[in-house]
Amino acid sequence: MRIFEVSRAGYVPKIRIINLVDILLVLLLFLFATTTFRVDSPSAVKLSLPEAKSAEELGKEKIERLLITIGPDETIYVDSRSVGLGALEQVLTEAKTQNPRVTLQLSADKQVSYGRVVAIVDAARVAGIQEITAFTKKSVQ
């Protein structure tokens, strides 16, 4: 593959643009392929949060938090790792001993049963965590 055409001594060398266009297309394909895998907010579980008129925005203040997510199939995740309901109290107790000012942030799909949410709140109370917040999305009127 020649980049310059030099067949005679009297001609000016020319750059073959076709080869450069091929390289440019490969770079563009690489750019497109790598940017499609990026996600703005990585989350372990896709939730459909319930709506509330008094929903607040996240990130107003920096707090020590423990995030509990309940998926639509009622599996419980503590900071992106799956935990059973029986072991949840022990995990919360360990988090409370590591940081006495920990705040529990609860986000549950709107299809989750009320009994499951109450069981998680009860496990938090038994572990000694008093500050519990729930995630909702702002309802549009």
C-alpha cells in the first residue's frame, strides 16, 4: 500500500485520500462504540418510584447514608449488594456500629408490597437507625 505515487521523477507526489478516509471512519466507529456503553447514573435496579407532591431534590447536603433499594421482584439491595430479609437486621446493626449517625435512604418500586417496606423499616428500628428517608419522584400536576 503506497501513500505517495512516485512513478516518474517529474511528477509531484500525491497523498491518497482514500487511505486517510478509512482511518477516519475506523476512529469514528471506535468513538461511537465506546460512548454508547456509558450510562449517566449507574444503578443496580431499575425502579418506578411512586409520586409525591412534597418530593425533594437529592444532594442538598452531604450525609452519611446507607442506601436500601427494593426491586419490583421484592429483592433487597444494600448499597448494590443483594441481602435477604433475615440478614438485613445484622447488616444494619453493623452499619450503625461503624457510624452512629448513619441515615437510611429507602427507595422501593411502586409495585412492592407495603408489608415488605414495613419489615425493612422495622429491621432498621431494631438496629437503632432512627433517621429514615424515602425516595419518591415529584408528581406533575
